[in-house]
Amino acid sequence: MLYYIFKLMDRVKRKAYSKYYKRILNIHRSVSLGEVVLDKKNITIDKGSYIRSGEVASGEASVVIGRYCAIGSNVSIRARSHDFRVPTASDFNEENLRVHGDIIIGDYVWIGNNVFIRHGVKIGDHAIIGANSVVVSDVPDRAIYAGVPAKLIRINEELIEPELRSSVVGENEV
């Protein structure tokens, strides 16, 4: 019984955070946010996208996630990072330096579980990022990338455009 009470409390908390983030950020009302931590500025998420869990850190840069993106669990999208020249604070400077770079994720992108996306990266429309990948460079439209660091596996030539998908899905039903 106690388990179900905690599950219910967790669901209520997640729903409250989702409403809060949608109110202070530019997040479409149809977006589904799971257990996600978001910075409180410079984040845009368009219609129909979802994030299962992870973090989106924008810092002084911006993060833009397009329409109908499917983002898996434990995904880290970080538009800011430590500057390698002064990566930590010291007795001489109380702050560590940061580097920032906008991240743009196109429309209809699928990002697998446990993916890290580095600052300054652009991921094109209809791209697929394989699970456990580290994305450190731009990904072109329709590309399938995976690995550490993520590299081109192939271009998705079989892609069915979104406006044609309903007729194809109907053909494959058994």
C-alpha cells in the first residue's frame, strides 16, 4: 500500500514540475516531460515531443527541440560545459569558466537512451541517435549516428515522410 502512495505522490510531483516548466519556458502544451531537470531559461520544445528522463542544461546558450522528437531515458543535453583552460575554481578565482553553444535538434528526431549531446551541436530533421552515444559534432538530416564519439552509421534512405505514414502503417497491420 505504501508503495502505491509513493508512486502517486511521484506522479503528482512530476505533473506539477511539467506544468511549472511549461509556464516559465517556451514548451508546447502537448510536450510530455518525464523525470527531466530543465534550466529555467533559453529552452524551447515544440509540439508533440517527449523526453522520458534526463537533463537539459542551457546556461547562457539556447536549446531548441523540434516537433515530434522522441527522446529516451537518461539523456543529457548540455549547451554549457566547463572551459578546459580553467575547469574548476581555485584560491585565485572562485568561479570556474564555462563555455556555451546553442543546441538545435530538428523535427522528428529519435534519440535513444543514455545519450550525451555536447554544446554547439545541431541535429538535423529525421535523424536517429543510437543508445549510449556521445554526440560531439553536427548530425545531418536523415542520418543515423551511434557510438562514442557518435559517427555516421548510414543515411536513412527508407524514411517515410510524416504525411504519408498513416497509409503505410495501415498496409503493415496483420
